[in-house]
Amino acid sequence: MSANSDNWLLRHRFDVDAYSRLREMGILPADAHVELIEGEVMDMTQIDSADHHGAAEGLGLNAAADSWLPRHRFDVDAFHRMSETGILAPDARVELIHGEMLDMAPIGSRHAAVVNRLNSCLVKAFGAHGIVSVQHPLRLDGYSLPQPDVAVLKPRADFYETRHPTAEDVLLVVEVSDTTLRYDRQIKVPLYAARGVTELWLIDVAGKQVLVMREPLRGQYRSSTVNNSGMLQIAALPQLSIDVAWLLGQ
């Protein structure tokens, strides 16, 4: 496993007891041809297919790098059942991306401060015209449930009590990258673009800059600007201006 070219991804690992409970509760179907290898659930059917046909397409995040070791893909419903049944601890910081469960990095104080500044500013600015969601899930498809640092959502009377918001509900997504810049750029940005999130901010704390991306098309953002000074504006609320230096605590 350590030789994989994508081993920098923090994949969630199950112990044998958790794996047994996945089987017992039907989260892993009884006829699923899977094995637990070093804490990862491997799809043996896909391994057989890759061995015989050399097929890498559709195998998840690792497809290009190690298609001969495809992980089992969990859907959103299975992910929720793991939380409901205690297989995932209540305080577990795990997000589902392309069917793979990835551990989220700890939140440092600089990261938290940027999120707090942004939250305070956005709540005041949007008022009843938007819901500011901090580190809560977005359901982008049946296999992806990321938890962006901040999302501004279209208003709903039930505050999304009956379902998670989708890309169509989003006015702005913000990812704050302190130690996770590579992950956010290579994994999450293309995902947001592919699902049609109209505006994404990637805040590079160490680089002291904010990348503003708009106009998603075929998994990429056609408009991308780097801001290390001046004022930021949100397309959904152009009258709001946020000072980059203030946001980054400079």
C-alpha cells in the first residue's frame, strides 16, 4: 500500500470489528466480493476485472494510480448508516468523496480563525437572504458528501432539515487550506466544478492568497483569479466586499 502514488490521501481505515459490523448490518451486502486489507475495504470483483481487462475507469479516486487495487465504493446511504449505527464515532471527521471515505485533517487555529471571520461577515451580510453553513455536508451526488469549511445556501424555511443541500442550493463554497492545499486543489475543486457549484473560494492560508473560481464547465472552472490583496466580492451578493488582508489576519 505504501508504494501507491496517491498514498497522501488520508483514507479512513476500519478495524476488523468495524468490518464485521458492516457485514452484519448489511452495509456491505452478503454477496459483496470484498476483503479488508490493512484497514481498507478492497473490491475483489474490480481487481479481477482490472487484471483481465486493464480497466481503470470508474474505480474511484485511485483509478489512474493503482486501478489494480480498487477500494470498495460506499454510497451516501451507506455512509449515513455507518453514523447511525455507531460504526463511525459521533465526532469522526470523515467525508465521502467519489465513494471513498477520507479522514479530514485536524483544524488548526489559523484555519479556524479564517472560518470564524468569514462566518461572522457572511451571516451579517446575507441575513435572511442566505444560510451560512459551517463544516456541514453537501450532497453532490450518490457517492460524494463533502463538508466544505463554509457554504452559503439559498434560503429554505426548514433550514435543510429534511435533506442535505445539493449543488443547486449553493451560492458559494469556501475551502480553507492550511495543510490540505493539495487535496483541495486536486480532489475537491474538480468535484465542485463537475457538479456545477457556481462559485468556489480556495483560501490558501500559508500562501496568503484567495483563489476565486467561477463558471464551471466539464469539471473545470473557466474563470479563476488569484487575490493576495484588495477586496473580494461574491457574485450572489456583489454589494458585499471582503478585505483579503483582514480575512487572512494580516
